[in-house]
Amino acid sequence: MAINLPFLKLKDRERTRVLAVDIGKFSTKAVYITLANGRYTFAGFTIVQSPDNILAFNPETVASLLKNIANILKLENAPTAVSIGPAFTIIKTVEMPLLPVVELRKIN
């Protein structure tokens, strides 16, 4: 049974390496896969303790965490997908005026 994963499809340039990272409150998980001969292969994974202030999501903390993961997996450069669990996302319902998109973009 094949699973269709559209984010793994090759587009503008050939992606031969993909690093997927899940930042959690207590730990951060990363999975590294590579493409060879038209097939993706599991190349490595790591689980590291998340910093105490990870929920603040300031750029320095997240960048430091991603650099640490890259060093552990011995990566130089790889496309990265970062997911945030639903418990840490904010969904807010707002009422919007019925205006064309062009007009909505002008509103500050």
C-alpha cells in the first residue's frame, strides 16, 4: 500500500534530503530521510530535550535547537518542515467585512 505524500514530490529542484522536525513542549523529534535511486530511505533520527523557554518560540531559541539537531545528525543543509502541536496553536474567529481581497489587503 503506497501513501501519497505530496510534500515529497520533486518540483523546482530535486530534493535528495528531507529533515522533518516536531517541536514539543518536553522533547523535539527529528527524522532525516534521503532520496537515492528514486526511493526515500530512512537516514537517521534524534530526540532531544526541548529548551525550557521553547513555548515562547523566539527565533534565537528555535534556531539554536535546529542547529543542535543538524549537528547531531551531521547535516549541512536540508529542507526542514516544522510542526507545532494543536495544543500550542491559537485559532481565533474574526468577523471580516465583505470586501474584495484587494481592498482587504489595504486595511491596517
